[in-house]
Amino acid sequence: MKKERKYKFITGILSVLLILALGFSAFQYFEDYSMGDRAEREELLAVAMWEISKEDSGVDRNKIQGIQVLKAKSGVYPLNYDVAVNMNDGRQLLYSWTDKSKTEVWRSN
């Protein structure tokens, strides 16, 4: 009797933890990776990469360590997105939209 009760208790606890984990993963999916956000990030990333690839951009492409798209918790859409280019020397270059109509990007530092 005690073993059956113990296994039911453990099964109940594991079931609750599984449901919580699934709920948290669903929340993260809809919070950070919704289709609209993904499209916005990809659009800014594509334009920023085009800007970086220009010869007169001033960015040495051999010294790029990584590139990521950041979304600020505050700000006016679409100006709350930035593309961060991490350089090998520790610098970080930020690219963002110049205006709300997304006509071009600019490097903020």
C-alpha cells in the first residue's frame, strides 16, 4: 500500500512539473518567436547585412565574431530592434532603423 501511494505521489509531482515546463516553453515561444517578430528581425538583419557588406561601411568583415538581433523591452515599433555586430576586439556595432517607415538603417556607434 505504501509503495503504491509513494509512486502515485511521485507520478503526480512529475506530471505537474511536465505541465509547468510545457506551459513555460509555450510562453517563451509566443513571447520571443512569434511569426511577426521573426519577420521583423529577419528584415532588419537582411538590410543590416547588406549595409555591412558595402565596401565603404568601415567594418572589417574578417574581424566579426558574431551577429545577433536584439529586441528592446521598450521603444517604438520598429525602432526597438537592433542588429548587434560583435567584433573580435570587444567592440559592438549596433544597426537600427532610421525611421518608422524603415527606409534605411544606420549605425548608432
